[in-house]
Amino acid sequence: MQVTVRLFAQLRERAGTSELSIELPEGARVKDAIEELGLLADGLPVVMAVNREYADGEAPLAPGDELALIPPVSGGEGPWARITTEALSAEGLIERVRDPRAGAVVTFQGVTRNVDRLEYEAYAEMAEPRIETILREAIEHHGLCAAAAEHRIGTVPLSEPSVLVAVSAPHRDEAFAGAREVIDRIKAEAPIWKQEIAGGDERWVEGSAPPAD
């Protein structure tokens, strides 16, 4: 069967055309069309649409369908990470991931609880690039439109956020999964340390060794 593939921006320039026609076997899915296109979309967090409706790799294709490959659009943010001593703002981070392709925006706030305050220390010169890598890989893995995170260091009082994550995606499942991956990996991989202060007692919170890569 024949399927029309629409290309835009960077993809159009790579292919040298805005439209391709490809032959696929009956019962083919979007992922089969992507495979047929080879390395055309390599390195870009592409969102797919079939007949002007967003679709994932498992969506079926029929003869005469139009498959659009949508690269990152102007206005959306790529990975953005910050280590700061300032109080964190969820509203500011949400603005960084707004995107016209996005049907879902998910945020996570890690908040001080059960102690008077937390003291955070970071190797910021390593932590920010590591978080940017985590965000970039989450964008590619989950097909996110944009992702951003910031971590506060120094003193974080009770009930205030120490870490914020925001991601946007065409659908909620990808947005929730992407946000979960980002915060889990930040906690496991970024060189950031936490000390709990409660009732005059101080305790460094045990963690795990970050990956050597």
C-alpha cells in the first residue's frame, strides 16, 4: 500500500522535499514507516500524526493515509537545567515547556518535609550538564515536546520545593512517564547531596554512587 509522508523544517531540508510517497505492506504501522525512512529523523525528537491526528508508533496505517513527521517547533524549549540558590517557581518552569504541539504538561515538585530544613550541596559544574543530558534523553525516549528542571541548593525550609521538573508532550501518558524518568534519574545521577536538620540534629542522607559514564 502507498502512504504519503509530509516533512517540515529540518526534515524537509534533510530530504530535499516536503513530501514523500512510500510503499508499505498491508497491516503496517507508523513504526514501520519510520523504519522505512531510515536515518531521516535520526537525532530529532519527532512527533507523528496520521491524517492530522497525533499518533504513536503502534498506530495502524491504511492505503492513502498521510503521515506527518513533526520536528521541534519554534517557541518550544529544548533541555533546560539550572542549579540555583534562589526559591523555585513552578510557573516559570511551565512557561519554558509550553509548546503548540503539547496536549499535556506535567510538573513535579520535591518539597522539604518532616524536618526543620534541608541543606543541599552540589557540584554544579557537573550537575547541570548531567541534568541536561537526562532531559535530552527523556525527550527522545518519550517523544516529549520539551523538558526543564531546576534544583535549589543551600537552605530549603520546610514545605518549600528543592527540585522542580516540567515536561510537555502531545499526550498525558508520555508526559507522566517522561517526568517520572527525569526526577528518578536526577536523584540517582546528579552530584547533589542533602543534609537533614531537625531539632538540632544534622544528618547527611545516604544515596547511591552515580554512574561512571
